[in-house]
Amino acid sequence: MANLKQLARRIFQEALSAIDIRAAMQRKLYREGPLLHGEGFKLDLRTFDKVRVVSIGKAAHAMVRGLSLLLPQGLPFEGLVSSSTAPENPLPGIRYFLAGHPVPNEESWRAAQSILSLLKNCDERTLVIFLVSGGGSALVELPLDPAQTLADVQQLHHVLVTCGAPIDAMNTVRKHLSAVKGGRLAAAAGRATKLTLAVSDVPAGHESALASGPTLPDPTTVSDAEKIIRDFSLREKFPARLRQWLDDRKMPETPKPGEPVFANAQFQLLLGMDDLFHPAHRAAEAEGCVTICDNATDDWEVAKAAEYLLAQLDDLRQIHPRRRVALIADGEVSSPVTGKGIGGRNAAFVLACVEKIADRQVAVLSAGTDGIDGNSIAAGAVADGETLMRARALGMNPREFFQRSDSYTFFAKLDDALLTGPTENNLRDLRVLIAEP
């Protein structure tokens, strides 16, 4: 069975290798002299006196390096990067902020202030290039209410990421409480020409949820945000100053589609769901697996997602009884925090499968493409039919670890945590399920 775990690891690594950001930028954009071409737009760089770059998210470093290779040599630009890792090779003209994730830190706050200051001086002869990737919601943050403190904002983010709400719901609330989300960075850039290049960890068609949509029109409303706060009983968990602000009915609406701030704005998706899915599918087929893809479990609770995907794998094995089969799924599952352990939704998903696949010729892997799963140092985990037996030999009960939200510790003790380190990328999570005949 160890071979199936290694097979699942190879498929994940192949998919990870295929989502190179700089290569994607060269595929999706090209330059002819001073003309920058993308899907549906062309920019003449000679028409701008100033070029400003704002790069936020877990892929921020790779994106700004890729952009620097795409722009003409000698074209001066300045701006900033806010990421959770330090740069290996800082670029001239760029300020770097070592921000916090999944909870904002002081650098997240300073980055937001610096971005707003940078955009304040932009005019119609300024080109602002926003490089946006997942994780930006925490890596750049500033509340609309100036009375709120960093501690208030940190408490808000902790409440949201641990409440079990889908990512869209979390982002809806964030957008309406933040000075830099829900299209407000586009509004802050005023009459400048705005180009947003994105590496997306949200479902296709929901790009306004990426990093809480700082540069895109927001389709959600104040009423939506208020309903989510009620449905997930969030208000009583919010800090006192935020509760008072909400009681005073001060939550303003976010910029909406058709508003003038988006009249001179372009959006280009560099990497999305298909760019992860297809390489994983090809890698599984190259390993001799009859392979299908299934995205039905996006935003499902981990136990429900595990039961469904394993059932789909069994159905596939019955259709092809003499072949090795694989199921590829991506998206994000929901894993409410119920304890003080170490781990995240990916390892929690695998942990939910451990008892279900015991003594079977099955392997299950789930991992984040950013290399980080929740509050752990791992990207996720992998298990097979022998995992339960090995865990019991060490005196470990998977249900107890699940209840403590301690999935990383469980798999680390078995040497089955996936340790990639930060990848400087951030598409959706990837799940690989494999079964032998």
C-alpha cells in the first residue's frame, strides 16, 4: 500500500510543477515593443507617466518577478509587495511587507496604509498593475472604522476563519468591513488605468471573492453580509468596537458593477482551476490510472466530502474492476475548528478518510497548492489502508485527533504529512484518491 501513497504524492508534485506563474504570465500576456497585450485588451505603455505595482497574496513574489521580466527593460516602476514570506531577490523600487496569514499582523496593516497612500497620487496618466493571489484578505487589511485597532481586526479574522462558513461567505463579510476590499482599491486609484492580473484560489466565475476582491466590482451587498453574520452567530464573537459600529448602522455599500471607478479597468486570469486540474488528471493517467475529475464537494464539510468522494471512487472501481482508478478533486472543504490542535482542512479531510479506507487498497491525499495547511507547516497529508493500523500501534485514535483539530500532529507522527514549504503559488486545494483492483 505504500506504493499507492507514493503514487498520490507524485501526482500532486506533477500538478504543482505545472502551475509555474512566470510561465503562465508569458502564455497569457505578451509585449510588442511598448504594447502590452492580454486577453481582450492592449495597453500602450508610452501613454503613461507612472507605473505603479501592487502585489498581494501568497504568490506575490513570483508574480512581481514575472511582471518585471515582461515589462520593457528600463521602464521605471514602483510599488509594494505584501506576502507572508520574505523575498529572495528584492526588486528595486519595491517595498516589501512581511504580513500575517491567516490573521493580519502589523505589516498587513502598514501594507494597506501604504497601498492607499500610493494610489492617492495616481492620475489619468498612471498605470496601476494589481497582482492578486489568494491569502490577500489577511495580508493586506485596514478597517473602515478608524476607531478599530489591529487587535480588533485580528479577532475578526480569527472568528471568520474558524466559524465554518464557506470562503465566499467569509469574504462577503470582510468586504463590507474593510477599507481595502470589495473594489475599494480600484476606487482609491481614481482615474488611473487599472490592470489586475490574478492567480485564483476561488471557483471559476467567482473571481470577485479572490483576496476579497480588492479591485473588482462587488456583487455582494450589505444585506448579504448582515445575513451571514446572523446565520453563523458571528456578532457576539466580534470585538466590542466592531459591534458598536454595526449597531450604529455604519456599514457602507461596496462599489458595484457599472460604477465609474471600473470604467478604465481590465482583469486577466493567469492561473485558475483548470490549470491545476488538467495536469493532475494527465499525471494520474500517465501512472496507469483510469481517472475522473469531480468538483461536486467544493465548500462541503470534510466528513460529507470524504464519504461522497470515496463512494465515487468505489463506483469507478466497479466500472473498471481490473484497472487502477483515480479520482481528482479540487476546491476547498469546510473544517470548523473544534480544538486547539495543529492542522488545516486538507489534513482534516484525509483524517476523515482513515477509518473508511482501513484494510483497503486505497490511498487518499489532500493538499494546498500554497504549501500551507491551516496553522501547520505542512501542505496536507496522505493516508492508505494501513494508516489506521499504524496509528493504533502508536496509541492514536483518529477520531480524537479530529475532535481536537490536530490532524497535522496525527500525520506527522506517521511521517505522512506533506512538507513542501511555501510554494509562492496559491490555486485551489487538490485531492487525489486512488484504488487498486
